[in-house]
Amino acid sequence: MQASPLESTFELTPITHLKGVGPQMEEKLAKLGITCFRDLLFHLPIRYIDQTQITDVAELRPSTYAQIEGVVVSAHVAYGKKRSLVCKVRDDTGSVCLRFFHFTAAQKERLATDTQVRVCGEVKRGATGVEFFHPEVEVLVPEHEQHYELPDRLTPIYPSTDGLTQKRWLQLTDQLVSRLKSGQVNELIDSKFLATHQLQTLSQALLYLHRPPVDANLYELSLGLHPLQKRLALEELLAHHLSLREQKLRGNTHDAYALPRAKQLERKLLDFVGFTLTNAQARVIDEICTDLATHTPMRRLVQGDVGSGKTLVAAMAAIQAAAQGKQTALMAPTEILAEQHFRNFTRWFEEGLGIRCAWLVGRQGVKERRLQNEAISSGEALVVVGTQALFQEGVEFHDLALTIIDEQHRFGVHQRLALQQKSKTSAHQLSLTATPIPRTLAMSFYANIDISSIDELPPGRKPVTTAVIAQNRRDSVIERIGQACESGRQAYWVCTLIEDSETLQAQAAQATWEMLCEALSHLKIGLVHGRLSSAEKDEQMQAFKQHQLDLLVATTVIEVGVDVPNASLMVIENPERLGLAQLHQLRGRVGRGEAESSCVLLYQKPLSKVARKRLDIMRSTNDGFVIAEEDLRIRGPGEVLGTRQTGDVQFRVANLDTHQDLLAKAVEIGETLQKENPRAAHAIIERWLGHRQQFADV
Ligand code: ADP
Ligand code: MG
């Protein structure tokens, strides 16, 4: 077949054609999903730093990113709570300490007294006043002076993996960036759309985002709201929309199992669980059951704010399949969440109804996995809960009738598709999400997907009271937590760290845990972070759930789905670093029980005006929709350090929380493009969703 002129051979050139990519590098890049030029072009910086200037030591301020030059005055290993390397650097205006928690002997030697260094990194308030926390240090050799020119553009920081330095990323991307300028990337969006919507070309956008100029608006970039990020996000949303449209055009098959409504079992489950459904839950369950009753495969997305009771809705759907002796697979994005669901479902289905459940997660040993697989392939287990392990090779469902994807936005298109392919017939598909998109917009964007909304919280919920408090009043917050826990309440303490490294995040959480253990020695305090094994994480979560722990110190690993109704207090450190959507998800972990709940946003001074406003939004409302809207309204310049908002993995660039204004545009462009230029439409799908064009089923 002749290659379509729209297909870009440049984009598909193997990454090994770049200088410096040998077999080892190829393997490392493949781990990050990078195998061709296009993948690397779309591997965008996670943040940017300004290394174009040198700041005087006297001018350093906490919570900023800075670069200084000076001489090493001293370097020694300090033995506090943790061993650390402390190095003092002086310039003409003063001196400052650099602190490293992990370091090698060679690193220490490099920092000999009188060495000239350039230091850049995050400035924090530390034991000796402001300090650099794990900065990058470059030794300046006077003879090489010409090498130390300051860059004239912002320095991009790429998401990385062990053994791939930022220098290497620069070397690699430099090779592509230079070719962007010569127009090697095809523009697939018609120039008339570019003009009407005032869009720049894809090449311009990629060039800018890989190498932004010094005056780029860092605040916008950190929120993903820069016009050129939005240009990319628009094309990505367009690709998804087009793919959904194509699917709609192809029409539905009619080979799903028809599952008549099993009212009796429903009643039995509700009696066992002891809840009365909210009106919204009942309505959504009706909608689902109507779909399930026909041979046309259901494609339904349920939107419901955090805490609205989506799990029970999922259970009610699973019951319809179980009643016919057919299987349901429920996929969750993390092991913590899969385990929680498995426990709930086991209690509800096995104890309550005598319906067997199985589960699959990555950490299960060979023997355990075999047992679970047997129950799944024999059809003995009718409800199967798990992580992505559900669609690994060797997992054979006996008769899969329904797939449920919890926290749908946490899965990429291919993962969702892989689960779908486990069924012999077309399985019905239900997706659950807490990302709020206005209903009419969602309906037009999702083309062939039906939307249900749970727009009501279970009764008796009291809104979470939110306080915005500065770090210098941390002691009184700790005291308050102590008192609350003594009176039988449970609390979360959430640590956030700007560093992308999981290791550093874990260390920060560990340090906070140690500090809290000291300050609140009469409490039982647990710790979960990404560096623990999943068994260790579960152990801590279970202990917390069973109230063997009073306080749980955690990184944002607890953001999705965790449900411990007795926990009614949450402290979030440095909330100014997180997106509001993420804060809302985190805060949604409390306020799930009878007790009055509260959330303390413990921020670091000084707070910019905009940052202040954003935290005030959190204080003034508990409504996810309102928060998303307000978040969009108050963008403006400011000195934000934040990383790009995390969580949404279905897209590379787009984010349904922040890019809602682009959905309508994607729909508008998509409609015309599909009619007028189907080849371009197809190339856009191919560019963003890859060769497997089967589709971005939600
Ligand atoms: P989410 O929508 O965030 O996934 P969950 O399914 O975890 O929410 O439900 C939140 C909490 O509300 C859980 O503790 C759940 O048991 C409880 N819940 C769900 N539905 C009801 C209901 N109809 N009445 C009372 N409590 C409910
Ligand atoms: Mg949930």
C-alpha cells in the first residue's frame, strides 16, 4: 500500500536514528514508550526552570527556584535525624547551605573548600535559614569560562527514568527541535481552522514547549493553560473525538449478552449493604439496566463527584450479569483501590449473596495467581476485581459480559481496549469518573458514549470545613490533630513535594512521619508512600481502616478512591503546589462518615495573590463543578512552582479539568473535518492514538 502523503515518515522514524541512541538508551526510552521521533516530540517537559540569571544569595527567598554562583566555604556530613551532606556556599552578598540527603563520597569530594560552583534548585526554609534542597551543582573551572555562558531560553525538565539525565534529554530533543524549524512535521489541521480559532501550527507549538523563551508565562505553563499547550491539547482532544465519531459511524454490533434486570438480587444486596439508594444512584442504575437488557453493547460513562457512591452503582451493574451466571471485570488504577474494591465486593457478593469473587493484582505470587485464574477461567468467580493485571496474558474469562473501569481517566486508551478484548462477545462497558464535564458538552464530545450523572451525595453528608493556614502555625495544627485523634477521630496528613522523583517524595513523607511521631508520641501513626511495596501499603491502609492507626502520613498515593469513613480530618501540606482538581480529590477522602469533617490547607508563605485565591475557592465550596469552573476563571501571572497537574493518563497533553473550553472546539472542528477531509481526520487519529485505530472507547 502506498503511504498516504499525510503520513509523516519523519514522525515515524525510529528513535535509534538519533545520535547517542544505542541499544541501552533505546531500551530506556522504550520503557517510557518512546520508540520513534513522534514519541519524543510528544514527550513534553514537566516543568521549566529559569537558568538565565544568577541570583544574589542575599536575595534568596523560600519556595522559589533560584540559581547562584559562589565558592564552597565548607562541606561536612551532619548527623541529625537523618544523615545529610551540608555544604556552605558564599558569594559577595552572603552565604547559604546546600543540603543533600543522599550523596556519594565523590559528590562530597567535588565540593572541596574554595571550589567555584554554580548551584540551582529549590530554595526552602531549613535548619540554617533558607537552604537549597538537593540542588544541581556544577563545578566551574576558571579556564573553561567560555563554557559557562548562561542559556538564553528557559531550561525544560523532562519526565525521566533512572539513568537518564536532563542533559541527555536536552541532547536528544535538540536534534528534533532543530528539524521542527524546517517544517518536518505535517500540519493536519486545515489552515482555515487555524485562522478562525487563532491557532499556531503544531510545529510552532512543539518548538515553543520544548524550548520556551525567557519571557514565557511560567504560571500558565505550569497549569497547562499556555495557548501553545492548548493548541496541542486541542489536537489531542480532536483525535479522541474523531475516533469516537468514526466508531459511531461504523455502528454497533448486536452481539452482547442481553441481561434482563434482576430486581430480586438488587433488593437482597441493598438489604445486605443497608443503604437506601440516592435518587441519583437509582436513576443511573435504571439507565444502566435499560442498556444491559439489550444485545447492543452498552457504552456508558458515569460521572459523579468524589464520594457520590459510584462503587455501589458498579456493584448493582455487576449483579445484572451475575444473575445470568455471567462475569464482570472491574478494573481499578491502583492496587490500594483494587484491594479495597475486592474487600467490599467480597463482603457484599460472597457473604451477602453467595456469589464468588476473584481478584488479580501484580504482586500476587505464582500460586495465588493460579488459584485466581482458575476461578476466573472456570467461571466460578462471577465478579473479578483487579488492576491492569486483569488483561495480562494467561487471564481467560469464562464468560465476560460486562467490564467496569473505575477512575476511567487514570487509564490510557490501550489499557481500556485490552480489557475489552478479553471477552468473546462484545462486553457491555461501564466507565466511572469523578472528572466533572457539563453534561451536554460531554454528550457531544463523547459521540457514541452515553452519559449518566450522579448529581447528588448520599444523605447525611456534612460539607468538609476547610481552613487555610500558614506553615508557621504548624505546631498548633499538630496539637489540634493530637486532640482530635485522642477523642477517637482519625486523620490523614498529606505530604506534597514539587520534585518529580518518587524517592524524594518518599523521603519527605518519611521525615514528616518522624517529626509527627516525635510530636505526637502517644498516637499510632502510619506511613504510605510510593516506594513501599504494595503489600506494605495495603498493610498500612488496612490498619488505618481498622482504626489500629490514628493518623496516616501519606503522599498523594491516597488520592484516588480510598474510602475510610471514620477518617474526618485531613492536613494537606503545601496545597499551593497542587491543582485544584487534585486537591478536591484528596479532600474527598474525608467527609464520608457521620462526623463533622475538616481539612487544613497548610501553605508555605509567601503566597501569591492568585495562589491565595485558588486556596480560597477550596475553602468556599465542596462542589467539584464549581471548583473546576472557578479554577479556570482566575488564571493570571504569578510565581508558581507547581508541576503539571497529574492524574489524567488518558491524554498526553489534554486535561479534562482544565481544558474544558476546548471540547466544544474539538467537536466543531471534528464535524467539518470528518466530512471535508476524512484523510486528515484519520491521520490525526493515527498521530495521537497510534496504529491501533480501534478506539478510544470510553
Ligand atoms: P465514589 O463515588 O467517590 O467512588 P464511594 O463509592 O467510595 O464514592 O462512596 C462513598 C461512600 O459513600 C462510601 O463509604 C459508601 O459506602 C457510601 N455510600 C454510597 N452510597 C450510599 C448511599 N446510598 N447511602 C449512604 N452511603 C452511601
Ligand atoms: Mg470511587
